[in-house]
Amino acid sequence: MFEYKFKVWEKLKEKGYTQKTLMQKYKLSAGTLDMLRKEKMIGINVLDTLCTIFKCQPNAIIRHVPDETPEK
């Protein structure tokens, strides 16, 4: 499973991004923004957009957390 390394929505707000800007300039949908607010995982294209906004690599935003299920 993947999890965020930080609260993405809060970081966007700190950088001065508004919902309107994210929707108009970066073409993020209201549903996507809601997923970020609720800290739910987003698709690879949205991750690409976040990397552009934050000027970083994906591993700066998310990390892999191994499942608790033992391997077969």
C-alpha cells in the first residue's frame, strides 16, 4: 500500500494554491481535490501533476508501506 509523506492539501494551501487555481491551471477535478483533502490515494497522472507543482520526484510525496500479509 502507499501513503502520503505529508498532508498534500495542507502543503498546497501553504504554497498559496486555491481550489480554483488547481482546477483551472492544472485541470484537477473537484473529485480529485476532495480525495487529496481526505488523504485518499490518487492516480498516476495526478501524482505527475503534484510532482510538477512541488518540483519533486514521486518518492518525495508518497512511500510504500508493505502489507501485513505474509508472502506465499
